Amino acid sequence: MALVARALDIQGAVSATDDMNSLAAWSSLSHARLVLEVEAELGRQLTGEEVAGIVSVAAVARLLG
């Protein structure tokens, strides 16, 4: 998913099975960038529950529908 790769500054592709534990680039700062990218894509702010639920590439895909 290109949005996740861009937000985490990863060159190349990420897999739907990747998560915050398997990607070394997934730090608290890059998580904040990822949240901003998802919010921009959706055109709205995420709820606290949605932000906390962003723990994997699959979770991002679910949010984006």
C-alpha cells in the first residue's frame, strides 16, 4: 500500500501482513505521519479509537475501505 510506504518513508512496497512490529521504520513519529496521511485521504479527522487501531497495513486498508 503506497500510502503506508510513503508515510513511513519506505522505499518499495509494503505487504498487507506488515505491522508496526515488522517494519523498523514504524516509529511514533512515522505513526503520526501515517495518521495525517490517512486523514488527508479520508478528508476528515480520525477518532482516538481509529488512531489507536492503526497497528498494521491491513488496519489502514480497512479504514480507507
